[in-house]
Amino acid sequence: MPGMPWSLPWPFDTTYMQLALVAGVAVGVSAPLIGTFLVQKRLSLIGDGIGHVAVAGVGAGLLFGTSPVWTALVVAVVAALALEWLRSRGRTSGDLALALFFYGGIAAGVVLAGRSTTNANLQPYLFGSILTVTENDVYTVLGLGALIVLAIAITWRALVAVSLDEESARAAGIPVGALNALLAALTAVTVAAAMRVTGVLLIAALMVLPVATSRVVARSFRATILGAAVVGVVAVVLGLAAARQWALAAGGAIVLATLALFAAASIAAPLRRGRAPEDAATLLSGPE
Amino acid sequence: MRTPAANPVLSVHGVSFAFGAQRVLEDVGLEISPGEFTALVGPNGAGKSTLLRIVLGLLAPQTGRVELFGSSPRRLADRWRLGYVPQRPRLAPDLPATVEEVVAAGRLAKRGWWRRPRADDRTAVMHALESVALGELRKQRVVELSGGQQQRVLIAKALASEPQLLILDEPIAGVDAQAQRLFRDSLVHLLREHGAAVLLVSHELGAVADDLERVVVLRHRVLFDGKPADLSATGVSLGVHADDLPRWLEELSENGGS
């Protein structure tokens, strides 16, 4: 097992499963960290949108023979910053500008990839292919994941202040515009990091669903963030195990595992507090 | 008219502002001294919120000049010196934050938003919570509190940076009488213990009327600026519905009073 100095029990007893585990845990931790703040800002679907735009970057990478992760990263960061700029000026009314970006991105990706002369195809980037990641892929994912964890560790208190009340945060001298731009850029970094794990079309699920699960039980913002990261990691482990056991598509299995954890938490938490379980819609929309 | 203070925490000189053709503020002047408790009153649409946004540096005046602690509001480096309590608790109903986390967010201006909190920061947060009588609820989710309690959480958030000027926008609108009394006690505590200046922006004064040192009545311009007693001497009680107040003052000035 090159590069893997430890031995692990089933299902992580092979090299490809261990590489998948490392890449999956890096994304399982970092995606919900970003997601916590996106959910609070009512931007749950922005990760999905940026994922669509990133497809153009994947297509360009395939066409020009460079690593699709890096071209997708550049395209996604530029698009995320442009979207944040439009949002901060209130110019995305009716979601029309968002739609232009998203569908423009995915259409450009399909066209660019179609022009590629190599045998490359979009599929592994759309839905992930975590069981085929290489050691180099893992280093890339670990690097991007570490960047996200570090950025959130430094800025999370200020991001909480911004999500409480932007105007008060501005009056207190917190650089609200810069922090919003940073969050948008980090969303794009998450999309690029998760491309080989869940794929760009499913990454938003790993940003948002662990947060929804964590909010059911957590009693503070800090606990919500940490709990979401834990749920993300547990979902990755469960999803990979299920994929190995029943030969499932790993990206989809991971996302279904987050849904299962959300359902379990929604049923268990109210029972523990001694009242009847609420329906999932009420839990998703909060106490009011 | 009042004599200018030596080192005002806030000074507003000849500020005018218009939204298109609609003049909102006309040649407004105002100075606030350290430790002073002032109310800025006026009916809805009198320009209070616009003036407030200019003072906070969120809006630039079209003419005139504003100084907060001697520098322009947008350039003020020590932002912690200014505490601001917005009009309503605009807290998202699903906000997972605890009372303590919300108040700690107010401490960022003093500590630096990127720094980890130290022991003195935690003490200041606890102190702010106790001064609004919410120490025991600090681990509660803030959205589980009543409207009046949430209002006090936001005041504690503003107090956490130990400001030298506290600006409160309509803090008692829609809050019940008991919450108003608790709010009043918190303010009096702040004035006595921290020596901070307080500017209360409101269209009603409720329970705090008796503690005021100064009232400024605004309707596009400053119609009255002086002691509450002088205002009362003209026959107006601050307890009355304040929407009637500026109109009454205008009539008074037309008849050669004021």
C-alpha cells in the first residue's frame, strides 16, 4: 500500500478505499463548515449553482488537457465572486441572473468537453469518482480542505456576527463585504475540492444536509458548526462502506447517508426531549 | 441654545440630506458630551433614521460634517467606542446562536474580529449580560427568548465592547412595561458605571423620560434642544404621544415661543 503507513479494518482495508477515505473525510469536514454560514444566509442552493458553473471549468480543462480540478477552481471562484458582487448590490432579483450563470456554465461545459479530442468525459466530475482517486488527487483535496478549515477557524466569529446583523457588523468595523466575498470564494474552493468525491452536482448536498442535521440537536452556533462537520465525516464513512458492500456509486451513497442521518436525528431528537417528532418540513424551516 | 462641549463624543454640523427632491434633513446640528443621556425624538419620517445612518457612517451627508470622537464616522479606527442597537431584533427565527454567542459578537470590535477571545473578553461579555439581567439565560438559544429579552440581548451585545457612546434606535417600540423598566435600569447602570454617553432615538420615550438630561426634537431640522424641564415648562409632557410633540413645537415657534 504505497503512501498508506497504516492498516485499517474493512471496508478500508485496501489502498483505493483508504485514499477515498482521506479525500472523503477532508471534504466531509470542510463542506459543512462553509454550509453552516450559507444556510444561515438563506443561500443553501448557491453551492449547487457554483457547481453548475464549475462544469464549464471542467470542460475547459478536458479540452486544453490541463487538470480539470484547477480550471474548475478558477472558473468557480470567478463566478462566485461575480455572483456575490451582484447579490450585494441587490441585482439578482427573480434569480434570473443566477439562472444565466448556472445554465450558461453547464452548457459551456458540455460544449467544451464535446470539443475535446481525448477520451475524457464529464461523468466523473458531475457525480464524483472517489473510488478512483489517485494519491495526487488526495493531496489536492487535502490542501483545499486545509485552506477551508484554516479560513473558517480564523473568521468564524466574524462570520457569525455578519449573519446576526450585517448593518451592526458594518458599524462595528467588521469588513462585511470582504467576508462575504471570502465565503463565496470558499464555496467555490469546496466545489473544486469535492469534485472527485461527490461530483459538482451533489456537492451542495454535503454542504447543506449535515447542517440541517446538526441544527436539530445543537444548542449553539459553535455546536452547529462542529456537529455539521462530524455528521459530514460520519456520512462519508457510512456512504463509502455502503458503496463497497453493495457496489454502489459512492458519491450518491454518501449523500443518501447524510439524508439518513438527518432523518434519524429528526426522529430521535424530539423523542429524547419527550415530545412527538415534528415533521421534517417544520424542522427544516426552524421553530417558527 | 447650548454652548459647544470641549471634547464632544459626537458632533454634527450643518448636515443636510435629500432623497431626490425630498429633503429629509436640513442644516442639522447636534453635539453630545461624554456621559450625557440624550433623547432624539421626532415623528416617523422626521429624518431620525437617516441622521442615525449618517452618524454610523453607513450613509454620507450631502452637505455638512459629522465627527465621532474627532474623526469622520467612516474613518473611525476604534469602532468599539461606538455601540449601536438596531431598531428591532432582526434575528432569523432559526438562528442557532446562544445568548452568550450573540453578545460575544459585540466584543469583536474591541478585540479585533480575527482574534481569539481572552479572559478579559469573556469577563466583559459576562458583565454585559449581567447588566441587562440575562446572566442566567446565557446558554439559551436567543430565538427562544421573548421580544423584550431579545432587545436586552442586543443592548448587552452593544455594551460588550464597553462603548463610550451608545446609540439605540427605537429601543422601546413594542416592548411591554416591565421590559421597559428593565431596559431603563440597564441604561442607568451603563451611565453610572461606565460613564458612557447615550443617544436614544425614539418617537416615544416611555419609562426613560424621567432619567433624561436632554431632549432634541427633530423634524427635518432641530426644533428643540434642551433640558426636559424646559420642554415641560412649555406645557408638553414627554409622556404624551410624541407624534404630537414636534407639531406642537412648530406651532409654538410660529407664535414666538420656544
